[in-house]
Amino acid sequence: MKLRRIVTMLDGSQTDGPLLQQGVGLCGEHGARLDALFVRRNLASGADFLGDSFSTYGMEAVLEALADAAAEASTAAHASFNTIADEADDAVIGKFIEYVGLPEEAMADQGRVCDLILMAKPEGKAGAHELQSISMAATKSGRPVLLLPAKRDAKAGFRRIAIAWDGSLEAMRAMVGAMPMLQAAEAVGVYRAGGDAEASDQLSEIAAYLEQHDVTATTSTVALEGRSAAQTLIEAASAGRADLLVMGGFGAPLLLRAIGRDETTSLIDGTSFAVLLAH
């Protein structure tokens, strides 16, 4: 599979510019085109989380404030896209899409017809809203989601990639979704945290599969030694000087995800480099 359409999620914040710049660099490397997607709630969809505790007047005031904020964010996002579009090669710049409705509807409409979704990687510990947005993008689109740190060099490719392998369907989908980047990398390592015999035995099969796709990968089973699986993988990837971690995401029970105790949250929070995940 080749990357042909990449969609960048914008929110009107200061992260839009760096995210778009990195998207342009990625498109230039892989011969893809970059579309920008801004999701703007309309008044009807904005009331879904207010409940029945507001008076009619109170609800109208809140919705009006939300509409004003959405308009400002839309203007800022569009301005960021236009700035990048003016500077970038026309061959890699697509279009700015303002989707009016709910995020899950936008992901079903636009996310499912792209090869990769770009989102800003949260700085420090991810908040509940940020994690919900990432989860929404991954679960509703069915496409790989690439989280990019704002301070990353926009022209830098992914040269050293770590794959977190646990034998899950999510991990396989992430690996397949990352294939164009794996094929362009200088070094690829597949890491299994812990001693699960079945998943460890799969490592040689994974290496053989990657070899069939022109990717030469090393494989390692890393002992937990009292650490969590997430911490073990973070340390292994860091030791290998990885600039991208590929992993399955949001496979844990909802309760663990709600309190931030799942491995996906730990890996997003614990890494300073880019993360590609799939559900």
C-alpha cells in the first residue's frame, strides 16, 4: 500500500501550523496529498452534551458561546492551512474541509476514505478530551492515526521505527498501516514485552512477513522485570533511538481507558517521539 491521501485534523490552536508542516513533509516523501479537516459542531449537535439541567435561556447562551468559539477556531484553522499552502508545493496540497456535525460523523465520512490521519500528539500527560479525540479518530475511521509532536523537525522522516507487538489484531493493523514508513526506514525493531510464549513465537513470522514487504526487521522479547508492559516498550524503543512507535490502540476495557490505566494511554503519555496507532 502507498500513501496517497493524508488527512490532518485541525482545531484552530497553535499546534495546527507545526502539524501541517510535518504533514507536507510526509506527503513530499511519499508522494501523497494533504487535506485538512476541521470539525465544527452546529447548534443541533452542540446540545447533545448539555443535558436537561439548563434552562432554555441558559442553553441558548451556552450554544451561542460555543458557536462563536467554533467560528473563531475555524478562522484560525483555515488561516494556518492557507499559510502552509502558500509556501508548499502545489503537488502535495489538497483542500481544507470544514465538516459541520459531530466528530464521529466526520471520521466516518472523511476518515474512512484516507490512508492516514494526522493529529497533534499531546504534550505531557494527555487530557481526557485529547484521548477521546484520538480514540474517536482511530475507532470510527478504521484508519491508522499518526500522532506528531509539535517540536519535531517537519522535514525529518522516520528513520528508526519500533513496533510494539502483542499478537493482537490492533497491533497487526497498526503495522500494516505503517508499511509505507517501515519500507522507507533505515532500521525497524519489533519488540514483545513479557514472556507470553505464543506472541513471542510469532516474532519470527512477523519478521518473515515484513521481509516479504521489503522491510528488514530485528525482533526482541524484553523481560518486564517489575515494569509495566508500556514502560518496558518505551525503554526498549528509546534504547533503539526510535523516532516512531507503531502500536495497536484502545483495545483495553472501557473502564481502564476511562481512568487512564490502559497501555495505550501510558504509551502516548510516556513517549516524546511520534506514535502511530490503529484500532
